[in-house]
Amino acid sequence: MKYLTFSTVEGLSDYFDLCCEITINEDAVVSIEESAILDVKERLRFNGDVLIRDNVRIAGRDIELGHKFYADHHAEIGGGSCYGSKSRLKIGDCFHMGCYSLINTAREVIIGDVVGMGRFSSIHTHGAYLSVLDGFPEQWGPVHIGNNVWLPNATVLPNVTIGSNTVVANNSLVNKDIEGGGLWAGIPVKRIMGVNYPNPMHSQDRIAYLEGFKNCDEEELRRHGIRN
């Protein structure tokens, strides 16, 4: 893979043939693999370091990405109706987007800090194909996600808010608002009682756990969710 590093608006705009308003924060490192696709119509903002891997597609009307944004290969932002007047995406710091994951932005999507989407996870802001005039279902609506949320392999439907400090279990379907501070699982999701987050380790357990990482670099710590 060959990564291109951009520090100026002009370089990014010229390479991806963008005509939108672009902002790159001072000292930000924007690294994008050359096979990625950027197609943003009105506004694109990088609030810090970004790493976008091969065959990632980022399309939409108004997109804002936080510091330490990471998109793994074949991840996609955009999808149907992503250029409409109600399309908007704002992502906070320390966001991970796994390979083949999707954020559809037909409607507003707001994501907080320290949020991870595992491979094949998807966020949808619309569901429509067959004519509603013939009685077929149609759904449009925003998605809001708080801080410290992990979606290992989940599907989130329109008109959903996910509270902070939440884990949604593998292969779960989120079709309603869920409160923060717990584990949710199933189709559709239900809260797993007795599991509450955050639930910090006791000091001695913490010391013993971190002892196993004393020779590890920052990247290895990050894989275990440990961030400075």
C-alpha cells in the first residue's frame, strides 16, 4: 500500500478533485492510501490526525472527522442519499472504523469520542426502496452515539440514540434508543442485566494486568483499549 500524506488543503483538493470547503487543523497528519475515494460536496474538516486505508470510500455533503480517525480497508461513509440537504456526519476523537463497515449519512449522524465499529458493523439513517404509496415500509432518521461505545459487529437502524459507556454485542440489531452504561445484545437488542460500564479494576488487579504490558508500545496498548 502507498499512503499519501497531506498537510495542505490545496494538495488534498487537487489529488481527489474536491471542490468543497476543506479544513485541516494545524499540525494534523492526514494519511490516505492512494486507492481511497473522497467525494464530499460542501464541507470536509479534519480536526486532527487521520489514517484512511485502501479502498475506503468517504462521500457525503458535510463531514467532520476527529483526531485519530482510522478507517480500515473497504470501509464506507456515504451510501444512499448521502448528498442530500439533511446529510451530515460529525465524529469525535479516537474513532475506529473496521473493514467493510458502513455509516450511511442520508440523515445526520453524530458520534462522540472513543467509539469503535468492528468489521461489518453498519449505521443506517434510511431504509426505503419500494414505494411507500403502495404500502411498503419507509424509515428515515438521525443516529446519535455517545462517548466510549463499542459496536463489534452490530446493525444500527434510523432514529436511534446510543448512550455513552455502552457495548453492543456481536450480531445485534439496534432498533431503539438504548441507555448508556451497559451491555446490550440480541435481535432486537435487550440490556444484559448485571453488566454495568464503566467498572474499573481494583488497584491491585490493575497493577497486575498492566505488568504484562510493560514492554509493549503504544499501538499494542491501544489494541487493548488502553489510551494515555
